[in-house]
Amino acid sequence: MPGRFRLLKGISSFAMLGFVSAVCAGFCAAVASTCAKLAMSPELQRKIWCNFLLQGFGVGATNGSPITSACQMVVNLARASSFLLVFLFNALMWTLFVKSLRASSSSATATVTNTASNFICTALLGCLLFGETLSMQWWLGTSLILTGLILIHYNSAPLTNDQGYDKRE
């Protein structure tokens, strides 16, 4: 077991808390945006819930039938719930992001990790829940953005006396 976690050897538990918090914050942001998409698209909610209700009861929908009115009620309830979940997940995201800022060595580390997690989780949720396809151009663009964020992070590392920075100046 000694060589098993070699990559994590130099990372303190406090820094690991910052990393995990930033990843979770990015995930919460992706879930919040998914809930917003569900809250603002009644057609999507109708497709999800009405098909579920109709298949569950094995009834064909006709205008004015109890299934149709129940379907509309479920759609409205699902949209309202999704709207509330947007606020819940955004609050959770900000809480985790602030925690990651406190535990990270720099704000750039937390921001890069959070953004990367958000991009990847948003892409996966879009594919899994909505059947969205991501082109090679999207992946290339995301890779370039994340590479730029990483470069900004490494360029924002604090200078030490070894690098020619003198605090007396």
C-alpha cells in the first residue's frame, strides 16, 4: 500500500478538502443549470411526466380526461420544484465554492477546479438527461478553455525570494 497513493503524497488533507469542495461546487452548478432548463421548459416536463403517467395507467390521452388534467398538475408541480431546486443547488454551490477558496492554496486553484468540474458535469448531464450530442468542436473548445485556465493558474503562483521577488521593494 505505500506506493498506492503516490500522486496524493504531497497534498495536505486541507488542500484535498479544497479540491473536493471545488469539484462538488462545479457539480452543484451543473445540477442547478439542469434544474433551470427543466423549470423553464414545460414541453420537456410534459414529455417526461405525461408519458410516464400515460404508460403507468395504460390510457390514451384525450382532451379533458382526468389523465390530461393530472398530467398538467404534475407538470406544474415539477416545474415549481425545479425552480426551487435551482436556488437550493446554487446556494450549495456557493457554500462549497467559498469552502474551497478557504482551503485552497490560491483562488485560482479553486476557480480552475470548479470551472473544469462544471464544464464536464454539464456535458455529462446534457448527454445523459437530454440526449444532447457534443461535437468534437465543443470538446476542443472546452479543452482550450481549461488549458487557458490552467495556464492562468500556473502564472498566478506567488513569487518567492528564490524567484527574484523581494518583499522590501
